[in-house]
Amino acid sequence: MKQLPLTKQQLIAAMISLSLGSVAQAALTINGSADTGSSARMSWGGADSLSEARNIMYTSSGSAIKKVDNGFGTTNITNTTSFGSSNNSNSNRYNTTYRGAFGSSDMIPISTDSRSVAVIDAETGESIYEKDADIARPMASITKVMTAMVVLDAGLDMREEITLDPEDFVGPKRASSNLKSGDRMNRAEILLMALMKSENPAAKSLARNYPGGYDAFMRAMNRKARDLGMNTAFFGDPTGLDKRNVASSNDLVKMVRAAGNYDVIRRFSTTKSYDFFVSNYSSGNRTYKANNTSSLVRDGSYPIGISKTGFINEAGRCVVMETRVNNRPAIIVILGANSSATRWGDAKNILNSLATRRTV
């Protein structure tokens, strides 16, 4: 049988597949742990990832990971629960050391059209591409990654039912939503909806149902940003509709790196789709079929471990993601693309360049 030559896209996909090895794409061990009972995992999306994340949230009284990356160098993570199992006696420790400094590594040979871009080798902490990466810019719904971390830090009952109020639909901008006032879901489902579908009322309701209320939640967001060393960051609301929500690309790298220590964020942000059963006393119950806002996550051609998109007019099209190519983890931040095509074109350009990057 005659063998047809591979296209460039097929070749890159094959290289990525080889870099993942024989480990199932649904859950890859991160942080270099050789422990087969390792709890920290990298999710590539899909039903298995979602099922395991729901198991974590419904059998735990709060966030499974208590210690997170400070954004500067070494991370010590202690897990008191083995993810995906009912054995609560395990206590595993993982250490990740970022040896380099921003700007000290060879750059990948690409050009980008978005206004601000940062690509970091997450193994060394070194910048391998940047463009105006220290300038604070509006981040839009990238905000929801910080919203999720603050919710999980609080150790709240993820099974608690939350009812959306009219005030959850009021924000700095008008935004479309398939949710309605009076909709009822538990906190886990609302968090999934905020991360996967980027529903703004979902993020607003999470903040409103925080201990101390909405204002306490906003203080916690900005306090966490300071703790992570995000010196250019400010959060004015939990959704990203507020144009005052700003950070530099390099500071958002710190946020994504910290978010990687929350298995729930990994799995929820890379879930391709989910059918929500929504209860509502006034308008009746219904099924809300939702898809991930990232076309790269939905397509599944690239290995993505964390993902969040964003858009408002002031921010342009934005995306943050974590990937692992050629057995090397990287964090990608893209801000200020003038179109969706530009955003995904820059993202694919970066991912393809990482796939052919020479590693030692």
C-alpha cells in the first residue's frame, strides 16, 4: 500500500503525542513526582477529568490543595487527600523549583500579532518569548481564574445550593447569558460554569456567597494577587466585565502557575462540554448544554492543562493556558488580540513552535 506523506499539522500532532508518552491524556502527573500515588495531575479535558474533579469536590470539605505557588520560585504542595480515591490517609508532598529568571533563556523564533504575549518555560521559570509583557492591560474573563482560586481557598461546601439573584446579572457592562434569576445549582456546578463557559452571573454569585459577602471577596482577590507577587494587578469585579481588572502578561503567568496547583481548576477549565440540570421554581427546570469557550480545548488537538479565555472591547481577545510539549511544561498568556482569529493564530503559532523546539 502506498504511504502518503504527512502534512505539517499531522507531523506536529504526532510529535506532541510522542511527547506525552504512554500516559493517558486524561491525567498526567506533574511536578516531576515519581510517586505512583501522586495526587497532583495535569488534565487534558474530557469526561474522565470532570468526573474526577467532581469526586474531589463532593467528597471534600474544601480545596484539596492548601499551599500554592507564590509566583517567585519554589512551590511546596501538600495534598491531604489522594485525588479520585476515598483514601484520606495519604499525605503527599510535591516540590517544584523554577531555576531561572525571566528573560534569561533563548527565545522561540516566532512573531505574534496580539498586543501583549508571554511564554514561560514552567520547568525553569525562564521567558522563551515575550512582547510588551510587563505592561498592565485589561484581562477580561481571565479574571475568573483568580475568582476560582479565592473560592477554593475558602474551603466552602461545594455541594451547597446557590440561587442566582437579580444582582448577579448587574455588572459594569451588559453581557449575554443563558442563565436566569432564580436558577439553582450547587457551588461546584457554578464554579464549573464560570471556568468552562465563562458565565458572568456564575462568577458574581460565587463572590456574593463568599464569607463576608461580595466586598470581602474582592478584598481577598486583590490580597491574593499581592501574595502571588502580581504587582501590576488590580481586580474590580469577579467576572472580568470591569475594564479596571488589569495585569501584565508576566503577572498573569504567576497567576496561571499558582492555579496549576488546584486540580479542580485544571479539570474544570479543560472540560470540553457539560449538560447542566438547572432548577428554577419560577420558570421551571431545564437542561443547559454548555461548551468550553476555548476552540483549542474543544478541538482536542493540542495538550492543554489549564485554559481560560476572555473578551471585552477594552481588553480585546485574550487567553491563558498551560501546556506540555516535548515533555516540557509551558505557560502561555496572550492579551489584546484584535480578533478571535488573531488570538488562536498566535496560540497555534506558539504551540507549534514549542513542538519543534530543541530541548536538552
